[in-house]
Amino acid sequence: MKSLQYVTVGEAPRIVEVPKPKPGPGQVLLKVTAAGVCHSDEFIMSLPEEVVMTRWPVPFILGHEGAGIVAELGEGASGVAVGDSVLVYGPWGCGRCSYCLKGDEMLCPVAVKEKIAPPGLGSPGAMAEYMIVDSPRHLVQLGDLDPVASVSLTDAALTPYHAIKTSLSKLGAGSTVVVIGAGGLGHMAIQILKAISGATVIALDISPEKRAFALEMGADYAFDSNPAAVASVKDLTGGVGANVVLDFVGMQATVDLMPQLVAPGGDVQLIGIGNGVLPIRFEGLPFDTNFRGPYWGALPELVEVVEMARRGQIKVEFEAFSLDDGAVAYERLHEGTLRGRAVLVP
Ligand code: NAD
Ligand code: ZN
């Protein structure tokens, strides 16, 4: 079968022919219907060889956002049937520890020890004609939802949903939230905030196209992402700042804005993987500010996100590419010219 692989560190991913995999005991084989392109892959592909080889040794099949049709069940696998259209929950855990039993598989401490890794981030990913899912537990039924339009719910929507839910008590009527970066994750964050909170949403992005896109997605205001944005946010909040700041960029330039944007007693959440450093010291942030570095989301939260899409409360904006054009999709992500998410369709 055809697969899109990161083969050589520093080079663009390319198509590689590999044998169609066989599901082992308890596993599920999916015929892939869609695979999403995430900036985290781009981050991994920007890392030096010694780091890549210790954490995600090349070559490997990319794709941690996956959707497919159940094609075959391994021995003893049950709970799904051949022909079911499903989404793949990506942050696979052991399924037995106290984190996993609550659905927080992304926090599973056993996974590292037992070498359980997410598809596309240690296990073969979704950018192929077929993929193996380690357990039916990691599949969420799509029903008649379009897989191409839904695949990015598994990360681009799940990750901001998980972050927003923990700050929801601070996002009631009259509150303000700043969303930094209106790309794949950011455009879903804006829609989720409008659907489940009472907050005024202010988007910051360096790209004028992305600012216009943010307004289209429901943001109340959009400003260029630079130190002048602090005054704009203060003006809109009676000089106090935003109750919650969600940074989907995480570079030093955006991390530096966070302490200036947030109100006392607010939340700052660093979601973007951009190597920016936020110095934590007394008075480094306004008094009583909470800092969080959230990772992906919980299995029950993916079910909730899919339900929001089913009810029309949120919608992934995407550009579709063939598997052969996967490298082009990553190039467009790198250029910052995508509208929403890029989705590969094998
Ligand atoms: P994306 O490329 O689709 O979007 C990034 C957006 O940020 C673009 O709109 C771009 O114009 C904007 N941007 C770039 N530099 C900026 C700056 N200095 N100020 C303001 N805006 C700026 O990326 P994505 O796929 O949405 O991913 C966003 C980030 O989230 C990435 O760093 C990714 O690695 C990370 N991520 C984290 C998790 C997690 O679990 N914490 C999960 C998925 C992705
Ligand atoms: Zn991702």
C-alpha cells in the first residue's frame, strides 16, 4: 500500500510503498478515509537528527489525526463491526491505570514504559491506505458524518476543547478570552468558545488573512499579534486584561505577550509547541494567575466534540489534498497559507 513517510531528517516527507498491515490480537485494521496535517508534525520535522532519532526514529508513517472504515478485526477484538465509519482517538494509553480509567489516556504514565505510542507519533500513522489501531477502545463512531470534514476533530478540535473546558468557570457572561494563532487549532477554539462560553473572543494573528478568517469563524475582534495588541485588549476590558489567554503559537514573541494580556486571577494556557519560555516567579504574572500546559484531550471529550459537530455547533474548515500531494500540504502549512486544516484523502 501507499504511505506518506518522514524518511530523511530535514527532507520533505515522501510516498513509500509498504505491505498492507495485518491486525494482531485485539487490534483493528482501518481503511483510511482521511488524515489531518498538524503543525506538530512540522515541529518534529524541524528538529535535529539526534532528537528525532531518540523520540520518533525515521522512517515512519505520518498522521496522528485519522479516520477510516473498519476493514478487519484482529483475534478477540470486539465492539466495532467491519464497515463502521470511525475516528481514531490518538493519545493511546494503557487502558488500565487511574488516568486511563477516567478517559485521560493522554496523561498515561504507563504508555512510555510499555512503548505504547500514538499513531504518527511513534506508531505507524494515518497517512496511508490502511492503518492499525491498537484497540477498539480508541475508535469513536462517526455515523453519517463526512470523515474528511470530521477527521480534524480528533486533534484540531479536541485539543482546544480540552483546554477551554478547564477554564470554563472563568468564561461566563462579561468575560474576555484571547486566542493567539487562528490556524488549525485556533479556528476551532474560536468556534468552541462561541458555542460553550459567554466570553468575548479576541483573536491575535500576524497574518491579515488569518485575522479575517478568525472574524469569519466568530471572533468578536482580531488584532495583529504584537505588543500593541496589549493596549487593544486592555481598552476592551476596562484596563484589566483577558480572563483567559490561549496561546496556539508558543513562540517567544507570543509567550512574552501572555503576562501582559491576562487579568489578575486569570488563566494562561500554552498549547503551541514553539519553544517559547515563560519565566515563572513572584509577580512574573498578575496575582493569582494559573498557568497550564495542556496536552491533546480525553477520550470522553472526543465524544463530546463529535457531538458538537453533529449538532452543527462547530465545523472544521479544511483544504483536501491527495496522499500523493502530502508534501505539498506540509509546504502550505509551513508557508501559513492554509485556510483551517489540510486533510489528506488516500
Ligand atoms: P497552524 O500552522 O495551522 O496555525 C498557526 C497559526 O499561528 C497561523 O494562523 C499563523 O499565522 C499563526 N502565527 C504564527 N506566528 C504567529 C505569531 N507570532 N503570533 C500570532 N500568530 C502567529 O498550526 P496548528 O496545527 O493549529 O498548531 C498550532 C500549535 O499547536 C502548533 O505549535 C502545534 O505544534 C501545537 N499543538 C499542540 C498540541 C498540544 O497538545 N499541546 C496539539 C496539537 C498541536
Ligand atoms: Zn497535532
